[in-house]
Amino acid sequence: MSEGMGQEPSLPFLQLRDVAVAYRPGEWALQGISFEAERGELVSLLGPSGCGKTTTLRVMAGFIPVQRGYVTIGGRDYTNVPPNRRNIGLVFQSYALFPHLTVFENVAFGLRLRHLGAAEIGRRVGEALRMVGLEGLDQRLPGQLSGGQQQRVALARAIVIRPQLLLLDEPLSNLDARLRVEMRGELRRVQRRLGVTMVYVTHDQSEAMALSDRVIVMRDGRIEQIGTPEEVYRRPGTLFVAQFMGFSNRFRAQVIGLEESQGVPGERLATVAFPGGRMRVRASSRLHPGRHVTVAFRPDAARLTTPGGEPGLRGPILLRIFQGGTVHYTVRTPAGELAAEVPAEQATWGEGDAVEVAVEPDAALAFEEA
């Protein structure tokens, strides 16, 4: 693609196609990364440390050259455009504020580099500070601000240049839990008001769920799954994604039967057998009878009952932990130790009591073993 090509109406605003990055020969940090984002969309890159999230962000910013593939923004090929020629806003984990400059000067820094006049700088800085709720703090130094206020300054500095793309790398990780939740709402509000395309890097599943239009789950420099927050949360496509999205209960089983689901067209239910019993679960791939699978489900999908009827996932309670609105149970079953999160008003069992762990078929997934 040429650098000066015009934008075609059918093209997504942001595109990465088959992007590969190697820091050393044969050691790939990214392998074939391809995704796109529409104008005004908020996309999160989600995954554990070292999976390639920040490297992907730095490729978009122009800080890291690619060995293969290309990046387009607004229909223009940006693959080899230097960072200072990309109209991109950046918010880092550390905020990277200048400690000796006031809030006003920190936010105005990018505008001064663009040689705007004093009146225009003052107008734009004031507008950006109002947008992030920092009116009246323009003459303070960063050291006189709270962590949440510093994060807002970094956001104001990024949006004041009116970027066509806004990139954020774990911007809330240094805040306490209450502030993180508060700032999620602020980020979403500002992004919606600006209508800017945003790519957000995080390892926090709840953060990605709360903020994103779409979530891209990454692992070892590759993309595992792309989908809406609901799709990724409820229909993880691989065992890795399921584990990352909280399907922490896992045990081995064998498929002994398959049937079409009555609830979701094209989806199947598998009957699986395990030591001590059997159960019905959603089949996440094209399974066949006789295949060995890993069954996974979330602790909050588990329902505890008094044992009765056919044998199943039953056994003694090893651990009971009160957590306010819920009680966390650990139960020893023939399939292994399983966790259950039970509403406190229903948590009548104590340690040593025998219970059965029941799971609705729609809440458990069967993944074929590699």
C-alpha cells in the first residue's frame, strides 16, 4: 500500500494484517497478528504478561518496526511512518508526566511541539481539562496530585492533540481498586464523547469486559480469540481463553454422546463420563464420541445440593470462606477439587458436610485435549 492512498469507504479505520515482530532472529514476539477496528470503536488487547499486548500497541505507535505485515489507519499505510508523524495519543502505565511542569504545561506539551498559538493552546488545554474533570488544577505540579488525578492529566495530554487513534497501555494498573472502577467509567465517557478509536491494553478481564466493544485475547504472540465481551465471556473458543476468563474448575472426562442444543442453533451438547458419574456440557468444538476432553466451568456456575439420586460430582467440603455476599467452597470430588461460589443466604453447609456439585449444561464447556 502507498502512504498517500485515499481511504476507501469499505475499509475499517484501523487494520493490522499478518504483523510479525522478532526482537532476535527466530524469537518471535508477534506471529501473524491480524485484526481491525472501526472508527469510534474501543478494542481491548487482553492477556497475561508476555503475550504480546504491549508489543502490538508499540507497533501501532511506530516504536517497533515489523518484519512482516502492515498497519493502516484511516486507509493510509502507516507501517513505516515514524512515530512523530502519526497523529496518535498515548497513555502509559507510568503516566510519564514531567514532574517540573504544571498540569497546564504537561497537557500543552504536544501542542507546543505543533507550534500552535498561545490562545489556541489555552483554549484546547482548558477544554481537555474540563473533559477529564480537572478544572482549577492547571497550576499544580504532578507531585501535588493523587494517582487518579495524575492519570487524568495523562489522558488530557493524549486527547488534547485530537488524535485519530488513542492507545492506552495498562493505564489503571497503578490505582487502587475503587479508583480503577471509577476511572473505567471516565475513560469510556471521554472516548464516547470524542468518538475516537481506542486500543486498550490490559491483563484484567473485568476491565476489558467493562470498557470494550470488542476484546482480543492474546497468547504467546498470537491471537486466541476476537469477540464482544459477552461472546468471549460466555463462549470462550479455546481452553486457554476459558481459563483466562475464569473457568477455573477443570477435570478430565470422555465424550460418550452428542446431541444438538435446543437453545442455540448450531451448538451441540456432549454427555461426558468421569470417575464417579456423568454430566451434559456444551461442546466447544467438533467433538466425537470416545474423545477425551477437559470440562471447565466457573465457580459461580456451580450449584451445591444435598447428595441424592445418581452418583455425580459429590464429596466433602474441604474449605468454607465467607466473602460477604458469597461463600467460597472447596469440595473434594472423584474428578478432583472443585470450587463453588454460593450466595451467602444459601450457604448453609459447613466444612466436612457432604454435598453434590451440579452445573447447568449451558454453563460448562468441553474442550478437546491436544
